[in-house]
Amino acid sequence: MLNTFDSQLKSILQPLSYSGDTNNGDPVLAAVQANDENTLRILIRAGYSINTIDPLNGRSLLHTATYLGHTEIVRRLLKEEVNTSLYDRDGKTSLHVAAAYGYSQILTLLLNYETHVEHLDYDNNTPLHMSCKFGHNECCRLLIYAGANLNPINRDGDTPLHSAIRYKHAGCTAILIHADASLNIRNGRYELPIELARRLGHHKIYTIILHCLSLSSQSNSSEQISIPNSSITLSEFEQQWRQFHLLIQTRMLANQHQLEEQIDSIRDVLDKNQLKQSVIHRKLQTLTNLCMQQNQQAYQIINVRQILLLFYIFNTIAYASDQKKPRARDLGIPFNGIPGKYNSIIDVQGVEVGFSTIIKGDSIRTGVTAIFPRGASKVLQNQPCFANWFSLNGNGEMTGIHWITESGFLTTPILITNTNSIGICHDSLFKWYLTRNVSTPMVNINNVSLPVVAETYDGLLNDINGFHVKQEHVFEALDNGKGSDSIIPEGNVGGGTGMISFGFKAGTGTSSRFIENLNYTVGVLVQSNFGRKYQLIIAGVPVGEEILKIEKNNTMVPDKDMGSIIVIIATDAPLLPHQLKRLTHRASLGIGKLGGIGGDSSGDIFLAFSTVDILDKTSTTKTVEFLLSDEINPLFEATIQCVEEAIVNAMVAAETMIGHNGFKVDAISHDTLIKIL
């Protein structure tokens, strides 16, 4: 046996000894570089050290394996009890390297072997600094879960949050803030995170931070801030602000990307009217700083939320957003809760959404929306998820709900369209199954999958009796489903193309909430087609009544109760069907917050599902984990918040439309909305 081992070793060393300068003649280093675990194991058995340092770059074998992303080599070295605290010429441990390169599997291995998570390199960077600098979201999460300090300061005075902002990584920024990283630490340039984001022009990150500050201020409704007596009064401030805002709005250029020209134009207007941008900016910035410092001195009191809203609008105008269609938050409308990454139903892992939008000629304004509870692949495999539904007012249709009531299962995609296209969508979904997955019939003796198709009425803008939705449109929506890392369009898209809400153009809208203490997400998609103008309430403000005072009621939309809303609720929380039923009930409260009443002619039908895997077809029994009922309140709250925001998103994104018989529905004016709020 010993002779056999010696011959193996000799056969390994012979070629490795001529490997050139890249491994300095070290056979163990050569094996690591070649990702040859078997050779490495034999060399270790022969007594070769695994803690040697490469004199060329100061790296250990563990460093080299980590740099190269050789996961199995790292696993072998850790199993052989390699020294994980060795550092290279920059003072970086292997944990720094894994975090910088985004090797989440290697990072997990290192953390499992009790690698020191707080080691500082020669620039005082921790591994968390490195993951944030290079924008590796998963590594950032892993380090936080491992107990990494959220607020270490490097030689530049930057915390990991400053690093994420400096290098424009919105994902890491959101993760750190949700983990309670401090927003009050100043860097080497004496900048708070929000000030750094603003100076660098990182609009998306700036929005994330400002939203979290707003949430923080709302967490204590009695929390106030103070303005020194030397400052302008509230009424003077508001008066100047309105003038400043209107001046900018009237001079904004159509091309949103020509920022320099916009700024020059703004300066000209401000100079002519003796309103200095820097003065107002300074006042607003001072107020925001006071918010964060929770200054309680005995000065004049102003509501925190109002100041943050004004500051947000100022910066939204000064730094034009690169989004083609603004969402409700982009207008500064305050909503409670922490949104997911995209503030969309696809923030629930696995959910996919597809659209077919049909706009032709003067009269065709309709479409189809498809929602895959756990992606197209699992739908085609007939893998069900728990689901349930509820009707606030039942003057509408959603097929397939009787089987959901009976079984508690949702197996098919959900289609949403117009009232007269329920049938074609139902038939086409069967045909789609047959053409896309012949091996697994949609309906067989062992597994029943009945299509779920919902509708709202678009007959004011659309020639609904022309039956313009065809099989190819249904297939288009089903074949074009998009999941994570996608932007879901809103407004005049899919089934929502011809829909109206509160007398304004509406349609498709979506929103999500991340429930931090439970680590679950709730996402909502709505097809909104309900409400009369005077009923509209946004952020507690009777917006509809105020708009009627300004614009009068010159709309072509009939002033009577009509229309419907379909609400689809997705969550990755482990909920049973009866718990999902309770979730659907809360959608009513979100509608009510906006002024909806579930009128007699309305079809308000809601469906909720959980994306958690529930069935193992290889077994006749299944143990199911579920959330205890006394822990479900945050999901109720998230559902209400999502429904409210999704409906407003649909209205904000929608554009004015002229349709069948010249019928016109105006979009809600963003300027008017901002002014009223």
C-alpha cells in the first residue's frame, strides 16, 4: 500500500515541478491553481503544508483558492484545518476576497468555519465593506446574518453604507438600511449617507434612503422637529416653496437627460425671481438633518412627514429621474411599510408576470395579464400552491375558484382580461398547456387543474363586443412572463389597458412589502377599474374633492357606481388556505383607504397564494410548516399597504387615452396631485 502511495506521489510531483514561475515550483500551490482536489488531498497526506505563503504576492493557499473561485478546494482546505486568519500584502483575509468577488458559496464555507468576520485590512475595511463596495447583495446578507458590525469605519471614514452608496449599489444600500445600519454617521468629508447620495447624483439610492427616513419619522406619530426662530415661518416657507416648485415645473425641458441645461434654466428662473436655489436647499437640508438628530429644542414645531415630502419633491425635480414612467413614490406620495427591491409582485421569489397589450385603430383598447404563482416551469409540471379567494362584492367573474375552495390548491397561471374575453382566455389556457407540455395534461384522472381567469369591464374605452382578444394574445402573455430582476410595467398594459378608476385612467398596478422581522415578502398586482372621482383619497387627503374644486367635473366618465377590481396577492410566507383567506379580506381595507366602497355593480374579487413548496408526489403524506396565527398581523398590514399603493401606482403610470367612439379618459395630473398633497 505504501509503495502504491509513493508511486502516486512521484507521478504527481514530476509534472508539477516544471510548472514555471506561476506557482514558484510549489506542487501544493500548483494543485490549488489547477483546481485538482484529488492531487491536493494526496499532497496533504504526504505531509505538505497547507499554510504556506506565496512570496510573489503574499497569498496563502486559501487566498489563492478563493481568488480563483475554487469552491471544492476551499472546502478541502477547511476540512484539513487551514489557518483562516492569514492575510495577504493588503491585509485582506480570504473572507475579504470572497466578499469582494461575490463568491457566496465560499463565503458561506468560511463563515461556517468560524472565520473572523470583523478582521480589518490595512485600509480598515471589513469584509462587509468589500461586499458593499462591489455590490454583492447575497454576500452582504450572509455577513449580516453572521453578525457583522453594520457600522465599522474605514480609513476614508466610510461605513459599509457609505461604500454601497459611493459605488452606486442600491441593493446593498437597501439591505443595510433594512438591517438597521446607521443613517446618522458622517464620513471623512463630513457627509451623511443621504448627503453622499445626493452629491453623487445617485437618484435611486437617494430615494431609498429618504423613504426609510420617512418611515422612521412615521413610526412615532408624535415625533416632531424644530426650526430655529431665525428661519422662515411655516407659512412663508410653504408659500416660497409653491412658487419655487411651479417655476421649475414650467421651465423643465422635455429631454430628461439634459441635466446641465435643466439646471441652467432653473438658475435663470430663480435669479430672476430672487429665490436662490442654494438658500432653499440649505433650509431643506437643515430641516432633514434636524429630523435625523431628533432635535427637541423649544422652537417652532413642524410635522416631520411634511418636510420630508417637500424635500423629496425638490430633489426629484432638481435631479430628473431616469424612469420613463414615474410611480407614486416618485411624486413624493408617502406610503407606510418597506417595499421590496422592485416594489412589485415579482419581489416574491418565483412569481412571474406577462402581458399582451392590444391597442389598434380608434376602438381597440384591451389585453391580457398572466401571473405565474411559481414560474412557468413549475406551472407546466402541475405543481400546486396553497391558495384562497374572497369577494367583497360579487358582480364579476373569476373562474376556477370552486376548486380552490374545495382543495385549497392553485395550479394554473392566473389570467386577467376584459369581461367578454373570459371564454377565449379559458380555452386558450388549455391549448397553451397542450402545446407547451404535452407530457403532462392539464386535466387528468390524478390531477385537476382548472383555469383561473378574472375580468373587469373596459367597454367605455374598448370595443368590448368586438371580441378582440384572440388565442395568440393569451399565448403572448403566457410566453412572456418575467420574474425577478425585471421591471413590471403599469398603467395601460395587459388586461388593464382600457380600465378606469376614480374618473381617471388606471389599469394595472403592483406593489410589495418586505416584512423585516419575519423575513417574508408580500406582493400585490391589481387590475383597477372602480371608484367615482369625489371618493378618491390618497395619503389621507380628499384628493378627488380637491380636484373637482380645481378642474370641475368635465370628464366623459359617467358619475355613477360602476367598475370592478381584481387583486392578486402573493407571499413567500408559509400560510395555509384558511390563513390566505384572511389575507384576502384585508385587501378590502386597502381599497377602503382610497375611498372605494365595493359598490353594488362592482366585481371586487381577490385571490391570495403562497409560493412555498407543499407537495411531495413521492409520498402519500406531507408535513407542512405554517405561520402561527398570532404572527400573521404584519402580513395583514403589508397586504393593506400593497393594495393601496398598487392602485395609486396604476393611476400614476396610466396615460390619457382616447378609445371607442372617441371616448376620452384623462390621466391624473401629477402636478395637481403634488400640489394637493
